Amino acid sequence: MLTDNYINGETRPAVGGATDPVVNPATGSVIGEVASSSAADVDTAVKAAAAAFAEWSAKTPRERSEILHQVADIVEENVEELSQLECLNVGKPVSIIEFEMDQLCDNWRFFASAGRFLEGKAAGEYLEGYTSMVRRDPLGVVGSIAPWNYPLFMATWKLGPPLAAGNTVVLKPSELTPYTALRLAELLDGVLPPGVFNVVCGRGETAGVALVEHPDVVMVSLTGSVAAGKSVAKHASDSLKRVHLELGGKAPVIVFDDADIEAVVANLRDNSFYNTGQDCTAPCRVIAGSRVHDDFVARLTDAAGSVVTGDPTDADTEMGPLVSDGQLDRVSGFVDRAVDAGAEVTVGGATRAGAGFFYEPSVVVGVDQASEIVQQEVFGPVISVQSVPDEETALAWANDCDYGLAASVWTNNVGRAMRMAKGLHFGTVWVNDHIPIVSEMPHGGFKLSGYGKDMSLYAVEHYTELKHVMVKH
Ligand code: NAD
């Protein structure tokens, strides 16, 4: 169980029987082996998805919606088990998992209904003697590639919109966290027709690249790192496939001198260390007004120091381990290099001795705009804080970054909030908050954070093509 691929409604080992180990990050122990797929496995899955496309795409929006609402029912009914698997495989504390499960259940509900609202906007006589209309049609087989930080949540974003629009999908979960995708496939067996939803496990450089290069895959949707996004875009270019990329982030948190400092600190305590900071929109790059900077840093340091870290199965734990030893090396490397370059760590800054991949909640100050820790995505429980003299500089620093996924601005001045919201070059801008998302609103980045939107009707539209039909009469 939970070892084989799911293709055409059947579980199958990878051709040749290759597997990858699955590790519990809280202990560092191997807890299972999962299929490590090759191009041959991907080909079987894509062929199954291609064969299933005719029937699935021919269903009416109502018929697909009814089936996808059944999917939502099944996910909701099995939230407990799926949560436990996610905690085991990602090291998520049991105390935090409810939030993302609630969100993804709502996402399924939303996508199930949203497929009924697709429309072409024009219908009429734009040339005498002709009637034109616009059709919005599904594309075919979509290759969806998910990351490890929110395996089931991101799989939902990679599955719901394409399926709702009438496409069939081959999903490749991260090789580090395949369990919930495989369990979802088992749970949905018999609900979605065979071949509509397939799961192929394996590594990015093998199974992932094979999916991107497959000639019968018409679109690839990736949530992952910038490096993976660039590789996907390159490999997709030979066949000019559509590409949808949700990549990294480095979210600025601009705290003006008139902001409610207590609210900002409370938000960062909750959200910067949520999922051990492994969140593409995590508030991680504070740009604080020079008058409030010192007070803010003192309060944030206390708040970060109070986060309860440790065993994810303990109900009191707020922050668990990082996902892998590689991620632990990555995060500690960023902080160590920042300190070598002259930064000060006011709290944290160390790994925890013993088993598992634990790193302390950390705050780093005394960093300048060009420094690596300000410019690069750390993807761990680390917040940098800079002191900024004025609004113009705050906006310039916030935008002076290769990423453009999410940002927040904290101020009681409405005019300033509006100016910043307009000027910030990020896919989401929050004012006096940071993190809330809703199914109805788009999520997606600018610049190296990628392109395409997850969630909202815009996401469903992205998995369709527009066709102009012109009738002479
Ligand atoms: P990753 O890029 O290492 O892997 C993501 C997925 O892509 C995995 O399934 C992996 O096997 C696959 N992959 C890797 N290289 C590939 C290639 N060359 N071709 C095809 N597939 C390939 O990312 P990760 O470490 O799993 O996730 C963390 C990253 O994801 C962070 O950068 C984070 O910011 C980003 N992320 C973004 C969003 C968003 O909505 N923008 C959400 C979550 C995570």
C-alpha cells in the first residue's frame, strides 16, 4: 500500500521495480519505499490520460461538477487520515494541519462549482452576415507537478482547475512527499473514470522531465522552485507546450512607523514559522520604519523565542522539523553566511542536536539590501529585518528582488496603503495582514515567482483554450 503508481484506475509498480525512500523528517528514519518512475511509466500514464480525455471532456459541466463534489466529499470524510499522513511525511505538527485541510476542502468545493461558470465573452454579429461566438474548450492531458511543502494542498491546486475544465491529469508528487497523493488516488478509485486522474511518483530529473517532454502532454503546471520552473520552461519549449509556473517567493513585510506593531508581531509569530517557514508566501523579509525598528525587533525576538518547537505529534508543538537534511543544510547555510557577512542573530540561528531536521525560529538583523539573506528564498523559519528611512525607499527595497509572489504593508494611513498596493510588484498585496487566502481570489506570482494563477475562476480558465467560431448566414 502507498508504494505504487496509480495509472488508469490501477496501482502499478514502476517498470523495473525502482523505488525511492520516504523519510519521516521528525526522526530522519526511512518509513517506506515508493515507485521511482521512468519515462516508460510516464508514457503509460499519459496514454491512459489521453484515452480518458474524450469521455471526460464530453461530460457536461454539471456532470463533471457532480463528480468533483463527490471528490470533495471523500476528501472531507477522510481528512483525519490524510492529515496524519501529511504530518508523518512532512513533519507538520498535528496542531497546524487543520488550517490547510480546511482550505483544500474548500478549494475542491470551489473548483467543482467553478467549472460551470466558464464562458466565452462574445456572441454576436461583428461582420455583416456573420455570427461569431467564442468557445472555451479543455486542452487535453495536463502534466501536474507538485512540491513537498503542502503536498495535498498543492496537489489540489494542480488537479482541481484542470479537471473542472474538462482535462485529464497525470500528477507527479514530490519524491519526498508522495503519500497523500497516492492515498487520494486510492480514495477516489471508482469516483473519477479510469485514466482521468493518474499519479506517477519519482524524481524531477527523470519522471518530471519525462512528463514535461511527453508529446501528448499539452500543458505542464508546476508548483516548485525557480530552478525547476526554468527547467520545465526549457524542456516544454521544443513542443511549445503551455506552461503554468508557481515558483518561489520572498515576501516583504513593510511596517511603517504608524503600524499596529503588536498585530504585525502576532502575525509573524503565527505565519513566518508556520510549516517551519516552508511557505512561498511566508512573511520573511521585514522592512521596518526606522522609528519603530528597535522596538519591533525586541518584540519579534521575544515572540520567535516563544514558539514551541519539537515533536509534530505532540499537540502543544507549533513548529516541527524542516522536510529533509538537504533543506536543513540549506537554511543553516543561509544564516551562517549572513553572520559571516556581519549580520546579528537576535534569536535562534542553530540546528537542534539529535534526530530529525530541526532548526530554531530565527530573526536576523543588521542586513543590507544586497545581502543574500534579503535577496534569496531561504524557505525556513528565518526572518530578516531591515531599518528603512522613508516610504519611497521602503517601496524600492520591497520591489528590489527577483521574486514577486506576495507582500504586505502595515500602516494606518489609507493613502499610503493605496500607494503601496499600487506600487508593489507582487501577485498578492495584503494591507494590515499577511497570509489569508480564499478560493475565489487568484494566487500567483510575477517575475521569477512564475506566471499563471492558482485558485479562482482565472485558474480554471488557464486550463482552457479559446476558439472563435464564425458562422456565415
Ligand atoms: P522543487 O522545485 O525541488 O520540486 C517541485 C516539484 O518539481 C517536485 O515534484 C520535483 O520532483 C519536480 N521537479 C524538480 N525538478 C524538475 C524538473 N527539472 N522537471 C520537472 N519536474 C521537476 O521544489 P520543492 O523543493 O518541492 O518546493 C519548494 C519550492 O516550491 C519553493 O521554492 C517554494 O517557494 C515553491 N512553492 C511555490 C508555491 C507557489 O504557489 N508559488 C507554493 C508552494 C511552493
